[in-house]
Amino acid sequence: MADAEAGSPPKTTRAMIAPELAPALELMPSFELNDAFIAYLRSGEALQSGFTQPPLSAEQQAVACEDRFVPGLNGAPDVRVLVYTPPGAATAPRPAFLHLHGGGYVLGTADLNDGSNRSLAHELGCVVVSVDYRLAPETRFPGAVEDGYAALKWLHAEAEVLGVDRGRIAVGGESAGGGHAAALAIYARDRGEIPILFQSLDSPMLDDRTGATSDPHPYCGEFVWPPANNRYGWKALLGIEPGGPETPYGAAPARVADLAGLPPAFILVGALDLFLEEDVEYARRLIRAGVPAELHVIPGGFHGFGAAGLGAPQVQTTLRLRREALARAFAGL
């Protein structure tokens, strides 16, 4: 009995968090997703007490941001996008990055990544288009992915006006946005209309079975985004209980059998993130399907550890790896 207890996982994984990231966890709110909480977040009261963005640096302010609306797909409402253009006159068409924000499929807006999208545009000299896709549960799958595809079609069609190279369009996002980006890559591949150069997936939400029907990881998912919230997010997106055989094709990228022909991928995830195993497995399957995939696991990282800021070496590493991967893709390397 003593041996079994000695070999059992700890009751909390707090001691496994990287010391540089631990202070940020104390500042991150703990919440349980449910219908009442979502209703509050959609209310005017919640909007009035919303998140305040940190001040922009001089480099970020130099990037122009334009609020646009593009035609929705298949008669859907127009899709709001934020278009970020780096300063200075371009000597040649620029690469472009189509960004999808995180939020568990039920939260968030394109504005939340304003600072990071400005930084990306400035550092890589690329146009960034951030998609304000429709949220669940008000809009079920495939609404958000179709909004992403509508933005992709517009970006491709308006490439000359935007100063964009059609052959160098990448997609990406964080958490649910990473899941939507992976689903968008599959959606675009299946239609064969618009080529995607690269997909950048930061802690992507890929598999509705995680926390629902799959064997839980003993050390992952305790903080920020636990299994209960994951089940809620997936149920909101699908309109059915997650993890079952009725999950529609393309909603959960991890459940798509054929991954051949997808764009090369960059995948990064924290070692304590609920999405660890689904992300590692997705990278393995991409490679198995002949798709170049770069995988990074950050020791001691929980979901959303980027909130620790630039003072944490893990955040510095994450930003550098992501930036370098995109730069290589844009350079054709």
C-alpha cells in the first residue's frame, strides 16, 4: 500500500509550475464556464468592466490598424476583421498572417490580441488580419471556421490592394484560436481554392475527447483551463455532448483521419496544459502524414502562461520560437 501511495501522482501540480511563471498564476482569475457566466459576459455590465489593454510601445503604435468588414460565407453576416499594416513603404508584396483569437470557442474578440498582432506585423514586416469570428453557443460549428475562411478568401482576393503576396499567407492562433486555425487549414485543403503557406498553433484546442472520454493526464489541466471548462466549450461549439461519434467532420482537427496535404505546422504547448497530449499527438500524426511539423513543449508551463510577460524566460522563448518559425516560412526556408 505504501508503494502504491508513493507512486501515485500528487494531488496538485502547483509544485511543477516553473518558478518564473508561478506569480502570474496568482493573478489569473479562476472561473467555471456555464450558461449564466456566458450570459453575464455578453451583458452590458460585463462589457463596461472589461479588460484594459496595456499601453502600446512606440513600435506597436507605428503599425496601422484598420477596422474592416468582409463578406460572410454562404449568406452569413459580414465578418469584422482588424487589418494591421507595418510602417513604411513596401518594396515588394508582404507576407500575411491570418490570426484567430482564443477563448474556449465562447469568449474573446479580435481586439484582445491587439498588442501582439502589432508586434508581429512590426517584427516580421507582414500584414496581420485578425478575425472577429462568431462565438458559440450562439453560433455552432462550422460558423466560426466559415468566418475564418471568409476572411481568408477576402485576404486572397484583395491581395494587391493590401500589398500582400498571395503565395505567403499563414494562419494561426492561440488555444481555441489555434483549434480554429487548424480546422481552417483542413477546410481550405478540402476545397482546394486558396493555398495556406503555414499554420502556427499555440496551445491549440484540437480534440473534443479531452476531458470528456479520453483517459485524463494525471499532471495536466489543473490550472486556468480545466476539463470541465473544456467540455463546456466543446459542447457550446458542437451543440452536442463532446467526445461521441456524432462530432461532425472537421470540427475537431484531431479526429480528422487524413492529415496529408496540410500546410507545415508549428505547435507549442506547456507541459502542464490540458492540451499537452492532444497537441503532441497531432504533431506526431502530421509528421506521419508527410507534413513538416515543429513541436515545442515548455516545461512547467500551464495554459495561458504567456500572461507572465516578457520577464519570464519561458515567454521570451515562446515568442522567439514562434517568430522564427513564421519568419522561416515567409522566407521559404
